[in-house]
Amino acid sequence: QSIYGLRAYIRSLKKLEQIGRKFTDLLVLPAHRLFHNNHWNEINLQVRINELIEHHIDRCADILKILKQGPKTAREIAAAHFEEPLLKGVGIMMAENEILSHCELLSASNDVFLAGDTGFEATGSSHFESLIQSLEAE
């Protein structure tokens, strides 16, 4: 998983963080609504990276809370985690893939293991945050 998955994504964020420290005048623009509500919406790269990493830490914690109830498939975790309107149409597949990427990270940190063919079960530990913080830019 050096080129795909949540760990690769977080490493890429940390690489951007390094670039932002090196080029302090770097202008970061949003993908949408560059000019909105009568002002320009520049992005503070360091702040946004921290927000994104914190979001993934929170999502991992939420998944572990759901798995405290017992083993579940990625689809069951998605149904418990996301609001129902987000799961309509292709939303369920997107949500399931999002959960799978987090479960892969949780498995790498030994916080979950594959239970049966498709389910995940919590180990009772929560090492994911230290794993996320220890990931380094490549």
C-alpha cells in the first residue's frame, strides 16, 4: 500500500506540508468557489492538512466505536456511520470504499482484523492515531 490507500494519501498530505514550509508564499486555491460570498477563498495549506488528518483520525475512532458492537462488514459499518441520504444510489459504494480504506489502516495498526471473509472485528486497541502521526512523506 505504498502507492494507494489512506496511508499513501496521508503521506502525500505530509509531503505537501513539507512543500508548504519550504515555499511560504505558496498560493493554494480551492477546487470550488474561489470567489464566494464577496471574497477570495485562499486556503491555508498547513491548516487544511491538519483538518484533513484530524478528519481521518476521527473517522477511524468512529469505526472502532461501531465495531465495539461486534463484527461488521464494510457495508454495515457504512450504514451505521453515514447518514441515510448519503447512501442512496452509488453513495453506498462510495461509503463502503471509504470505510474499507480506513479499515485497511486500522488493520495495519492492529486495531481491527478481518473476521471471516468480509467482516471486520475490533481488537480492543486504538493505535491508529500514533500510526497516522508516524507516517512520513516519501
